Amino acid sequence: MVIDVAVIGAGAAGLCAVRHLASRPSTFSVTAFEQGEKVGGTWVYTENLRQGPTPTGCPSTPACSKI
């Protein structure tokens, strides 16, 4: 019996889950869903910074200490 598994999000954890599950094709059939254009989650680099504060109220800088 093959179990269908949906992995929501193709960031670091999602990709690890997909790799682990896909290594057992006789047990799992895995599909990953990602809303962005690229996989990688927060590790996808872009030079486009959002203007203004983030939803948590922090400035749009990588060194925000409130996150």
C-alpha cells in the first residue's frame, strides 16, 4: 500500500521531508506544494526589500532583533 503525502511549502524543512519520503517510493507517493516561484523558502535571496515595517513591526532589515 502506497500512502499519498502532500508537503506544504518547499523551504528547508519541506525539501528535507520530500527527500526523506521520496527515498521510500514503495511506501510513499509525495507531492510538494510551493506558493512562490522558487523553492527554498526564506533562503531564496532577493535584493528587493519591502518598504516599511514587517507584519511583526520590525524594520525591513535582516538584523531585526524582535523576530
